[in-house]
Amino acid sequence: MSSEPLLRVENLKTQFFTDTGTVRAVDGISFEVYEGEIVGLVGESGAGKSVASMSLLRLVENPGEIVGGEVTYKGETIFGLEEGPDGELRKRDDMLSNEEMRDRIRGNEIAVIFQDPMESLNPVFTVGGQLREFIELNRDLSREKAREEAVDMLREVGIPDPEERYEEYPHQFSGGMRQRVLIAMALACEPNLIIADEPTTALDVTVEGQIIDLVDDLQEKYGTSFIWVTHDLGVVAEICDRVNVMYLGEIVEQAPIDELFYDTKHPYTDALLDSIPRPDRTVGELDPIEGVMPEAISPPSGCRFHPRCPDAREVCRRVHPENRVVDTTESAEPHRAACVKHDAFDVGYDESPPLEKEPQVTSEPDADTEAGVTGPGPGPGPGTGTGTGTGPGSSGGGGEGSE
Amino acid sequence: MAVGETQVESGAEPATKETETGWRNTLRKIKQDTTARWGLYVITIVLAITAYTLIDGNLSRLTFGAVSDFTMAETLPIFEHPERLPPPGEAETNLPPAFHADGTMSHPLGTDPNGRDYFTRIVYGAQVSVSVGIAATFLGLLGGTIIGAVAGYYGGWVDDVLMRAIETVYAIPPLILIIVFTVFVSGGSPDVMYAIVGVGIAFIPVFARIIRSEVLSVREMDYIEAARAAGVKDRDIILRHVIPNSFAPVLVYATLQIGVTILIVAGISFLGFGAQPPTPDWGEMLNTSHGYMHSNVWLSIWPGLAIMITIMGFNLFGDGLQDALDPRINE
Amino acid sequence: MGLLRYTTYRFAQAIPVLIGISILTFVLANLTPGDPVRLMLQGVEADQEMIEQIEAQYGLDRPLYERYLDYMAGLVQGDMGHSFHRNRSVSELIASRIGPTLLLVLSAYAFALATSIPLGIIAAKRRNEPFDHVSRIVALIGVSTPSFWIGIMLILIFAVQLGWLPSAGLVYPWWSPETYGHDGYVEHFVETIRHLLLPMIALGTLQMATLMRVERTQMIESLQGEYVKLARAYGVPERTILRKHAFQVAQLPIITIVGLNLSTALGGAVLTEFVFNINGLGRLFYDAIVQLDYQVIMGITMIIATMFVIGVIITDIAYAYIDPRVTYGEAE
Amino acid sequence: MVRQSLQPTRRRVLASGAAVSAAAIAGCIGEDGGDGDGNGDDVADISEFQYDREEPDDGDRSDSLEFLQPAERDEDFDPVVSFDSYSMQVANLVFDGLYEWDDQLELEPKIADGMPEEEDDGETYIFEIQEGIEFHNGDEVTASDVAHSFTAPVEEETQNAATYGMIESAEAIDDYSLEVNLEFPYGPFTLSTMAVPVVPEEVRTEDREAFNTDPIGSGPFQFADFQAGEYVELERWDDYWDDPQPYVADIRFEAAPDDANRIAQVLAGDTDVIDTVPATEWDEVEGADGVRIHGSRSPSYMYLAFNCNEGETTDPDVRRAVGHSFSMREFVNEHLGPAADPLESPVPPITNESGNWDFPMDEWEGMMPEYDPDQAEQLLADAGVPDDWEPRIIAPEGGPREALAERIGSRLTEIGYGADVQGMSFATLVDTYNTGNVDDYEMYLLGWTGGPDPDVYYYNLFHESQEGVAQGHFYEGQGEFHDNILNARESADQEERRELYISVTEEILEYLPVLPAYTEHNTMAAREEVKDLHAHPSVSYNPRIVSDYQNTWIDE
């Protein structure tokens, strides 16, 4: 692991401006990816993982928008803001233009493998044609060369009879085969970084295993870095080097894989770990996480996890913890977590009275809360999104009525 | 299926899957949707006018006979009698609208060639145009629901026979079918009642197909199996379970179809095969005013606008309903 | 099933429908309460002998099913009966009138497709921007306005008031320029277009609006597709995505709609031909209805329904050809 | 064989002619308007749409003219066969008549050399024809061609057979004279029948079908091009025998049945001349720049007939009450304006004048029921008509007659009854109006077009032999009503015939089996550049491009 990261994400914020209010899908996350490593991005659905990964490519769709933070890839600024003369935030001059992003970054530097192999391939073009098109585009090869490359790549990812299957259409492929095609696509463009967005979620378990093995092998062979987005810690355990755990748009814990599993620092990670089968525990001990994740449109005050947190105390409702180094590993890598129970915070967690168990915060916001949330508006900038968040009333009956 | 076979996921077809959120959510979405809201406003106004004119026209018709008193029309100062002619010698025929130099405020839209107030006739035109649109659509819906449900539920040869029959009807363009039906069945003296039945028949296929495909999917549901296992009669299963569960998408389609119906009936009346004078009906008024196309263009403009606005209302509302029910295109 | 077999299969499937149509029109036509002989004579004085002679000549004295079988036998040989009113064979009449109708309907479609697809794509691309709003309103007006009314207004504005375009009739490109006194093919072509313009717009507006709405919806949906996201993530230029990746998928429903809407267009041709004085099937149909010339009515209904069925089959085949997923519909 | 006329579209149209003085016409025109209920004064008279002769300066002879007909032609151009006015509009330019009508519906010799010689009290006529007249193929017109023209309709049982049915024989005496024998002295013969278009016997009998769509005549124009259902193009025949030689080089006939569209075409300048300006658009066309209306009175006759066979209308008082219930004059002025005149008798004024009948038209006018709703109400009450009486009135769909039916209906409503007005397509109407069945109709509105001889109207529309054929009122008549009609038909003595017709008419006006309505004028609208175009009283003579009072040309 070199000292200069391949990709550095700092305080990235992506928000969606909808009729019913602003959704802070990604709310100030920071992480790094070094060459040759596989970094996990873990969390439940809706935690903001996919938005975060698409933000890295500046492919957030309307009405979403990256509103703050900085993304640097190989020293080039994918996203970055600066303060203009009249105090307004504006895009930095050294930020890559849309054309540069398209021509230089997407595909040939950073490639993507999407979640749904059934939908990701265009149904009306042949598999090979699609593969060839991307290769042609990103590697400046001639049509014929690209075709050869495509066939080779199909073979490489374990598709039998690649010559024939090149001419076939996606609906003639099984899910696993399609996912292999997508992986071929990503690798064929010879990128330095591949974002794999839940690439195995739609597959059944045996296929999932094969795909993971395939990726593992290929990663070793090509030395490509991966950001592996998933909700499945089991998969993470198998292939990731380091892990970021996301909850409601924030990274709540960040650690090398072993530390995360064996020295868990955040109750949410604990809960996630409890909810999946692990070889070292029996199935009887499986423990689903209580409640449903609230919507990012009206995150709870204080620590966003507190309504579901077994360790929550009164202070958790008030204080919003940022992600801090709470420990250091043997290899001198920091172990970060965003939980006030750690000493690094010192906000009086130990003295604070525990919260009583409460009816869950439902995911269905009522009209009042929505109105309250629109208040802060789209005003971005460092600092606004964090802190005490959306203020009183935002989490509705969940927290406050509970006392 | 011989016609439109590969219509796999056509966008013109209405939403075929209702989201689990149900009617309340639908209504909420309609209220939020600007277009749907406007559609609702227009429809409400048009339906209110239709109801008023229907009640007025038919009540007095029942009481007083044919071209008789539109009682309410005459008590309201803004209206005149929609059908009765002015007394001899007093007719102001073919007046232009009020904003025209030769117009008068007492006839805001002018008068027709018989000297009748055109505003009144346009307003009362709703009684035929709109109610025919709704009645004919309803007829098609009814017929289509029965045929579609039976075909879909029983399958086999019943399905085959019914669907072939449906395709036959479907293959003849509605306007042609309705005219042929109306003229032949009426023995050459067409009237709007024949047109309603004709439209109803012409629209059975579209409804039958939707209902049938819904039924095909509903039929496989567990609760239908359960009902069947419990010995519930086929008819009851169809009526109580199958149809109610297939109805939502059909309703959207029906709303949009009302607009189409009004459009087609207007065309038929324009050719003289629908409503007959002196009945105020927009299509018929366009037929009459066609003879005055050059000398008094307003006579053609107003009914055209009335048709356009009414159908726009139904389309806006239908669109909103579709958006609300269709999970595919959401923000 | 291969495409060829599928084509054969689809045409074979259409046969029962066509037979159904012939039964339906035959039954409808024979519902006429009036005595067909009297209708044929149209008030001409006739004695009993003459009436019987006519009845025998047209086989009106025989049972309905026999007459139907006769009619079918004729149909198979291209004999659609005889026009009482025009004293010509129905097939001959239809043959002389089908050209203008096809010209009108096809050009209306050309107009509708040439406008609706680009507009629909741009509207989808600029969703919720002013262009989208304006085009949606135009489309809404288009689907809400009677075609014949549009025709009337177009005549009044562009022919009578401004005098830019002809108010009536068509110039048939298949006739020689001399027929119209045109100097050469350039003027002939220009005149053909000039005459077509207003009726084409009148008939095509509804199609344009319908297709534009579908195109917009489909493009929006297609642009939200994962494959578009993937293409974007691989740096495919937006223009290519719009024109190729999203477009190709969005066109599939359009093809179906084009086929099905042929029904509306053929019906609308009756009105358009009436308003623009075009000697096509629609006008012939109207005249035949007014004259209760029932063999002509049956003939036209058959022909128009056949045109529709063929149109749908063609679009189905096109769909099957373009969409690799279609398994050529063995069963539903 | 008889054909009903819905608009004056069918040829039956002209039936005859005799001399009438211009003064008589002028006098009659002067009497129009100015009475009734006051609406008539501002209605323009049709004579305002007749213009003086217009002669060109240069006499350029290369003009093309396009003429739009208001209905489709049947595409029969052989006058022996042709039974529709619009095919005959074409044929009348291709063929010359033995005699032809002038613009006052008077017959004048064309191919004939002077008036015929009458023998046997009107059972035999001797015709002389001019020498040296050639058909378009160069053959000379001979007496046997004329004889063939007279006898072919009956021999070949064409639809025109009835018109020539009284002819027993026609034989050429020599090349230029022939003798025609009638079965009985037929009154209308010299007023109408002898206006026969002359066809070349040899060419025609060679291939009748071909002749029908590619006819050869001796007229000023010959067939150039023809597409069935689309157009007919005629070109000038440069060897035309008569004067004047036409200025117009070619004429194209097309049809535009939709009134609004036909008018749009002339207003937009897409065509030169259109036939028939509907009353509804009269003012607009009249006021339009660059367009002139041309008009002429015509022998058309529209009427309201009552079912005297069944129902309430069998009572003459009920019929009179209906006559009193509405104002025909008001309706005609309001709805038809200058396009028509109200009628007071079963013969149109032009028939009276051109046939020189001198009928007591004023007196007849006085016998017509006046608008008097009170009297109508009284009459209906006295006749014991039930309060819920809603007579069924049938009329041709769309157009003034349906509007008139509506008008009568709403007036009846105003006096406490009602009406079931039913507009019908002509095909249906023909099947309905002559059943005599009260469920089918109690009144119907139809029309007939005749000519200078009243027989056309009286015989077809009133004689009992036409019951259930051309008339559906089934009026039985008092005394010798039907005999009088037949006697007038079979007499060549005009004075005797006049007396008979007066007696018949007075009975009609008293018992009202039929209420005369109005006569529609023949009209055309032409671009102003079209000069020296004169509307003719006979539909099938329009556009009469050349005659001794006109030679149409275009002022480029």
C-alpha cells in the first residue's frame, strides 16, 4: 500500500432536491482507496452506498446533486468546490470538465459493475456488441481489435464458447453469465479502479460464490483496485481489505477488515454482524437489527442510529458524532468510528441516562415532519449538514415522545 | 392472438400493476400532481354542467314532452332556451360573439342561424356530448369486463372463441364500425342512441383485453385457488374476487377512453350520423355550422373548443391517474 | 420459429379474423330494415316482375347463409359485389379509390413520426424544462382536438385567408404531370406536397400527439434504465446514449402503437377526406352510407379492416425483428 | 319511370319551352318581396346576380376553365342513357340539341331549321334540320341521327324512356327532315320533349359502352381526358359549325360535394367557377373580393306534402292549420335569402312565364295560408287533434328542407303540440316517403325540377297513377281532379290545358295535400376574372360557355 491513495474522498455530500424536501443521501463521507486493494462500502439499502459510488463518477441523476466535499483521483480533482469572491461556493477551476470525466475517467480509469445484471445490459443489442463498444470507446482500439479483445475477455471471465455467445442477446444469458459479462466489461477497459455496486446481490448463493472467486482471481491478476459496495458483510469478509460502514448517508465505522470483525467499534456494525450468519456463531444467535432505517429526508437528531441503538443514551439524541479515530491497528492504520461511547468523544456518554426502548421510528414520514425538513434547504457547505442536524421536531414522535 | 400480438410492454397501455399503496395514496398523488389537478378541475366543471343540463333537459322532457321547456334554463338570466326558436320576425340570426364589434353582451358567443343563443347551446351541448361519451364508455367497459372476465377465467375454447370475436370487432376502425352499425341498425335514420350502443360495442375489445390479461394474472393468485377449493361458484369468484381485483388499470383506461369516445362521437355527429338537430350537441353543431364555415366561423370555433377543453380535462386527469398508479415512471 | 415462419404464421392467424369481419359486415348490412330492392331502385317505378327479376339477379330471394357463402366465394376471387348506386363493380370502385387514402394515411404517418420522435426525445431529455412543458401542452391539445375541426381551421387559415396552400383535393404522384398541366416532375412533386400538406397535418396531428406522448414516456423510462446508467459509467457520450442506447429500446412500444393507431388513422381518413374533398375510400364510404349502397359499404369495411390487420401484422413482424426477446408468440 | 329530385340535381330537370316575352319576366320580378311579414324587403333579388355582356378586347383564345360541380357525376355522358344533371352538364357542351333553351327557358332551334310543322292535332311533327353540321368525327348530322336520338331511350329502355315514351315513331324523310309520330297529342312535346340532344347513330350503336364514356357530338367541345370519379376534360372543337366560336380552349370538370369545401376553393382561388352557392354562405361569397355570384331563377319546386292516407293530416283543416302555424316567407328569407323565392303555387314563376301560361299567380298567392298561430291552434282544436300530437316530419338530411322541417316543428311546439323531425339520407327517404303509412311520416319535404310545362309537376306530384311512386300524399281529390290532370297532359291545346290546370291548382290550394314552399335559384360563383358567364335556369346547361348571348372568357 503506497502512501498516496488512488482515490481520496473527503467530506462528500450528495443531496436530492425533491418536492417533499431535501434528501441527504450522502452526508459528508470521507475515505480512501489505495492501489490494488478492495475497499468495502457496507450498509443497509438506503444507506447511501450507491449514491456515494455514483458520486465518485459524477453520475448522480436528477434531482440529485453533489453539493460539497472533494473527490480526488490520481491527483486530479473529480469534484471540488471553492469559495467565490462573493462568498458563494463554486466549482474549482482544476475540476475535470464533463467531457474529461466522460473521455478520460469513466470506463478507462474507473469502471463500474452494477447490481442488476438482468437490467444492466441493453436488451436489444448483442452482448458482444455492447462489450466491443465500450472497449472501442475506452481503449482506442479499432473495431476488429476491440472485437478480439471482447472475445478474449469473455473467455477470461469464464464464458464458454465466447465466439458464439458474442453474437447472442442478453436474454439468452443466465444471471450469473450476465454478471460475468459485466465484469468482463469492467476489466476489458483496463481501469485502475472498479466500483462494484452490489454485484452479487441479484444472484443465487452458488453463483455468488463463483463470481466472488472470479473477481478475487482477476483482481490478483490485474491488480485493479475495487470499491465493493454491498449490504452483505459476509461477502466483505471474503474479499475486502478495508471496510467502510455506512448508515443514513454517513460512514459510521471505518477499519481494516479484521479489526472491523473482531474489534467492532460501532453498535450499528455490531448489529449488522449479529444479523448475518457467521462461521463462528450458530444460527440461533442471529439477531436482526431492530426497526427500519429512517429515511434520509428526515434523519433523527443527534446520532442517526440512536433510535435503533441498543446502547443509546440521552446524549446520543443531542450530540451528532463525526467519524473519529478511536483506535489504531497494528499496521498503524486508524480505526475510525462515529459513536460517542468511545473516549475520543468525551461528551458525557457514561453519565447520560439510557434511552428506554421505544416504538420504532417508522419509515413513513408524516406531513408535518416533511414540512419541517425543508427548512435547511439546499444550503451546502461544510458544517451545515452535520452538527445537530435538522433540529427539534424533525424526528417526530420517535425520540422525543419517548421520555 | 392475431392483432397486436407483440404488444408486450406497450407504453400506451395503462399501468397494469397497482402499487401496494392503494386508493388513498393514489388520490394523494393526484392532488399533488399539477396536471391531474387541472384535469380534475376541468372534469368537475364539465360534469357539473352535464349533470345540470341533463337534469334540466330530461326532467322537463319527462314532464312536458319533446322539444319542451328547459325550465331551469329560462329561470336563469344567462341562458335562453337551447332548442326553441325565437318568435317570427324577432330572430337575430348569426350574430357574432360579444367581443366582436357587431356582437351584443346578451349573446356572449353570438347566435346560431336560427337566432338561438349560442352560449346556451354550447352549455347545453354538454348534456349530449359528455353523457354520450361517458355512457358509451361505460357500455364498452361493462361488455368488455364481462367478456374479458369470462374469457380469462375459463380459458380454453371459451377464451378462444371470445377472443377471436373480440379481434374481429377490434379490426374494424371504431369510426367505421360505429357508422355502419348506426346507419344499418337504425335503418337509415341514425340517432345518438344508436351511436352510444355502437361506440359501446366498438370499445368492448379494448376493455375485454385489459380485463382478460388482469384476470389471467389474478386467476393464479392463491386466494382464488382457495376460493375454488372451498367450493365457491365460478360466477361468484369472478364477480367477487376476479373483477374487483382487476379493475384499477381498467378504470384509468376508461377515463382516457372517455376522451376518445367524445372525439369519435363528435366525428360521427359531424358527418350527420349521430345526434340530430335541434338537439344541442357539439358534434352536431359542428355539422350544422360547417355550412356556415365561411360566413360565420365562430359557429365552428366554439363547439370545437368545447370538445377540446372537455377532452383535455379527461386526458389530464387520466394522465395523472396513470402516473399515480404506474410505478414505472416515478421521480 | 424463424422470422419467415413467424410471418406466415401471423398471416395465417389473420384469416379467421378476416372471415369474422366478413360475417360481421354481412350481418350488419343485412340488418337493414328497408327492402334492398326498393333501395336499389331508389324510387324508380317498378312492377312486381321487375322486383323479382332484381331479387333473382342479386340472389335476394335466397336464405342469408347461402348469400353469405356466395359473397365469400366472390370475395375469394376478388369480386366484392356490385354498387347499385354507381352501377360499377365494388372491386373496381375500391381499386380506383384506395390510392389517395393510402397516400393520405401514409403521409400523415410520415408527418407524425418525423415530428413526434424528435420532439418526444427532446422532451424526455429536457424533462420538466420549458421545452417539455410546451411540447406536452401541444401533445395534449393534439390528442384532444377533433381532426376534422383542425382540418376546417387549416383550410380557413392557410387556404382561404392566407392563400398559401390549396384547399382541397390531392395531386396523385402516380399520374403524369400532364394530367394536371404541370411543367415536368419538379412542379408535379411540389404540387403533390402542397396538396398533401394540410390534410396530412389534419389527419396526422392526433397520431403525432399520441406518438409524442408515448415517445416521451418511453424515453424517460429508457433513460432511467440501468443500461443507460452503465453506458454513462463507461463514458459513452450523451448523444450516443440518446440516439442509440436509450432510443432503440424506447422505439419498441412505438412500433406497436403505430400499428394499432392505424385504426384511428383509417377512421380519421373518412373525416379528413370529407373535409378536404379527397376522392379516397373514406369519401366513397361516406357516400355509400348516405346512399345505403350496401355492397360498397361491405366492401370498404372489409378492405379497411384488412388494411388494418395487415398493418398490425407488419408492425408485429417489425417488432419481432427488432426486439430479440420476442419468441414469436407461440402462446400467450 | 320517374325519378325524385332531392336537390335539383337530377336531370328530369328541364322539360320544355315556348315563347315568353322579356316584359313578362320583368313584371314578375318586380312583384317579388315587399309583402309578407316585413322581412322580405332587404332580400336581394336573383336578378341582381345577372350581368350584362362582357366582351374581351383581344379575343385571346387560350383560356382554361375549371368548373366544380356540387355532386359526383354518374359518369354517363351519352344523353340517351344519362340521367343525372352533372353528367349532362358535360354532355350539353359536347352535344347540340335539336332545340335548346335560352336563358329564359324558351326553346330555340339549334340543329333544327326553324320550328316544327304540327299535323294531326299535335300527333305528328315534321322537323327540318340544317345542312352541313358535322360531328367531331367529321360525319354529317342527318335526320336519321335525330330520329335515333328520339327513339333510342325507349328502344333501349334507358332511364330516360319516360321522357320520350309518348313517341310512337320517328323516321327520317330524307337526310335533312324527319317525321315524329306521337301516340296521343302530348301537351309538353313542343315545350320540352323536342329539346333532345342529337347523337351520332352509327358511332353510338357500334359500341354503346365506349360511347358513354367517350362521346362524340356536334357541340363546341370534344372529350379530351376522363378519369372516372375524378375529372372530365373537354377541349374546344375548332371545326365547330355554329357561331360564336368559344374563347375557352379547355374546361375541366371536377366535383366537390361538400359545400364548405367547394366555397373554400373558389374563395381561395383554387378553382374558377363553382356550381351552387348555398344560401348559408351567400353573403360571404357575395362580399368576398375577387368572386362574383351568378344566378338565375330555375324551375325548381320545393314542397311540404301531407299524408292524406292515414293519420290526423287526412283532415284538410289539420293541413290548413299546419300552413297557418308557421311563416314560409319568414323562413325562406331568413334561411335562403337571395338563393330562393317563396312559392305560392305548384308551378314556379319561371314555368308560368317561359311557357306563356299567364296563370293567375296573384290570386293563388292570396289563397295560401297566412302565418296565424291562433287560427292554427283553433283549427287543430276544432279538428279534435289530441294534445300530444307530434307529427313525424321527414326531410332530406342537412340543408334547408331539414331546417324547414325543424322550423315547422318548433312552431307547432309553440302552439302546444310537437313534432318528430327526422332528417334522412336520400336513400332512406326514397324508401319511406311514399308508403302512405302514418308511422313513417305525416309530412314530408321534397322537391321536383321541371321546366316550362306544368305537366311535369302536376302529373308526377299529384296524379293518382303516381301514388306510392313519385308522390306519397295519396290525395284522392274532389270530382275530376285526376281526370283533369290526365286530360291536360294528353292535349296539345294550350288554352284548354290552362283552364284545367287552374282548376287543379285551386283545388290544391284549397285542400292543401301539398303546401308549396319555395323555388331555389340556379347559382354559380366565379372568380371575377371569369367574364361573360351567365347562369342558366337549367342546371344541366351550366356552365353554358357559348350561346348567342354569351361567350365566356378569362381576363388574365
